[in-house]
Amino acid sequence: MDIKDEIIDAVVKDVISRIRIKEGGRAIPVGISNRHIHLNREDMDILFGKGYELTIKNHVNQPGQFAANETVCIAGPKGCFERVRILGPVRRYSQIEISRTDAFTLGINPPVRDSNDLKGSESLCVIGPAGMKVFEEKVICAQRHIHMSPDDADRFGVINGDMVDVEALTDKGIIYRNVLIRVAENFALEFHIDTDEANAADLKNGDMVRIIGINR
């Protein structure tokens, strides 16, 4: 295939992707994330005691994940939040996800990052019923993203790691730029944003958005 054929092939693929967006783009439900924390086994043991196991408060939309009954306190230079929910199950890495408004209250300035991209992020003290620990470089504002299965990704004409533009189907008509596509076999289709981003568009859990562009 010469350079001319490669250009034509790329254009055809882009057109097909945009057609798929128009055909299936009004079918992505919204999931709004309040401040929460993920814990690895080591940190669970420190905060709750050796071998402690999380108990399920309610299941969330992503298969195998749940909001736990257990909560912790997170504290920064200027303030703290009590009863911050743990999301289970126990992970390979610990991570705290907060909104920008939360960050102002706590007195920190976390970066916007994808999950587990933690180097150079912010730090907070975490206090549990059995102990406390300073979580160094474990605090982010989560990059808004869409969970998809491989079948969903094919239907929408996107691939893992794509950045897309998403329109909120509310009266405000907010458009979210730089929305990360995350594809995995065990993902359920869902657009994840934090409370600040949801409030800006008057979005609620279960509302719908659509993809209106792909930025590769």
C-alpha cells in the first residue's frame, strides 16, 4: 500500500467512525462519581486491621465493583472530609479521587489523570478505625472517561485510548472535550464524570449523553 492508498484508507475509516457515532451516539448512560477511595491490601490492613474484608453496601454499574459500607476520613492542609466511601474490591493500587471543589476545601491541587497515573500527584492523610497513613502521590481529579466493552467500541467506531467529544442531552447542552475511551471485556457502557462536571450540565445518574466527535 503506497502513501496515497494509506491516506484514502485513513479517510474511509474516519468517515465510517463518524457514521457509527451518528447511528449509536445517543445511548451512553451517565455515572457520577462522588469523592471516593480505592485501597490495596497493605493499606486496608493499616486502616482497618490485618486481614479485614470490605462489606458490600450496594453494587455499582461496573461488573464486580461495589460501594463498601466502610468509610475513612481524608485530611489535607486546610480541611477534611469524613465518611469518604471505599470502592471495592481491594485493588493492586490505592488511589483517592476527588473533585476540584473538594480540592479547594482540602487545600491541595491534584492533577487531572487517568486511573493509576499517580506519579507527581497530590498527597492526603487517610484515617481509618485501626490506623492512619499519609497517602503520598495518590490523589487525583479523575479524567472524565467512557467505559466500553469491545463490542461497544466497535459499534461507536472508537478504540481504547481515543479522546472524544461528548454532548450532554440536557437543556444546557454542555459539550465535554477530551473524554478518554477505556475499553475492556468486563466494562459496562457508562460515561464517568465527577460531581462538579455533572452539576455544570444538570446531569444526573442514568441521564444520557452522546459522542459527537473523535480526536485522534
